[in-house]
Amino acid sequence: MSLPRSLPILLLPLILLGHLSAYAEAPAVGPDMNAYYHGADHDRWRDIFESDGREVYDRRFEILEALKVRPGMRIADVGAGSGLYTMLFAEAAGPTGRVFAVDISESFVTAIAARAAQAGLGNVLPVLSQQKSTELPPGSVDLVFTSDTYHHFEYPRAMLDSIRAALVPGGILAIIDFRREPGVSNRWILGHVRAGREEVIAEVEQAGFKLIDEPIKLRLNYFVLFRKVDA
């Protein structure tokens, strides 16, 4: 930022403070949004997440096929939860691939690591994320996948910046989340999910991604793919 030479020196701190505050992100959801996942009973949540009637569980193989996971790919399952998709990705990517199981819940991450070990999947790497960071290394993944997780991001722009940094040039971000449509969605969705499909797409594109596809039409969720736009 260039400043006029004649600008009084006493005004500089105020201007710089205002310039920096423009980049400060207020929480998009309350801190209680994810509180019940800390120290959560993984087995209980696994029974919920991996139950017949849950759309992302019932259609998991269609979703996996649409993502075109191939051997050797490096994938991050952000908001891995029970590890449902982590396990599917690990099998599809094979021993030459790598799958980061990313979650804000330490109990989930620990349980996923144990589940992968029991299944003989040595290509799963557990990662404990933070409110504003996936904690993934820069340029470490080809694909980032989130399922019914985006609405849990307390700081969506910070998380998108972290995801973008973790992706290789031209990498793919896949988002599945609940449809939020007033007059259509039920009361729980309207109260629990802060943003609908169009708003989420706008947020993601503003963070340096381009919408490229909606490979599968889901009933209760939407499934969209973005490509990282190189700076």
C-alpha cells in the first residue's frame, strides 16, 4: 500500500490498522457449533454417519466414482468424521497414494487412525485441524474433499485459504453440503446450516477457486467441484 509523502505521521497507525482489519474474519458460526465433537464418542457418531438413509452414505460409491480417484493420488478428507470416505479413498488411491484424515476432533482422528490400521491401510495420515487451518503442508494434495462439513467451518475464508495452499496447482476442491432452501428445507437445516448452495459457491470462488462441475444431483445435498485458480 503506497501512502502520500505529505500524510501526517500520526495518521499512519490508524490507516494501517484499518487496512489490516479489512482482512480480519469474524466467526461465521458460534463456537458451540463444533463443541460436541470434542471428546465425542466416535462409535456413536459412526453409527449416525454411516447409517442407511443418510444420503452421503447411501450414495458413497457413486460419489467416489464421480471424484475419479486413481492410484497414487494424494487426498485430504477434511472433516473426516467417522472415516467413511477416508477408508474409501485409501483403498482407491492404493499403497502409492496418500490420504490425510483431517478433523477438528481428536477422538475422531485417533479412531480413524486405529480403523485404518485394523484395515491394513498404511496410506492414511491422521491430521488434527484447527479453527482456521487444516494443518496440511503446502502443495501436499491433489484433491480436498468435504462432506457435510463446510457449514461447520467457523472461519470459512481462513479454511479456504488453508485448503488452497494445500492443493497443488490446478488441484480440485469437492464440497458436499446440505441444501438450504427456505420453504423447502426442514427447520433443522434452516437453523443449523448458515448458507445455501449459491452463497457457498460465491464464497469459494472469491477465495481463488473456479466452479467446474456438479457431477451428481443429490436430493438433500448438493455436490460441487472447484478447481484451484493459479495466482
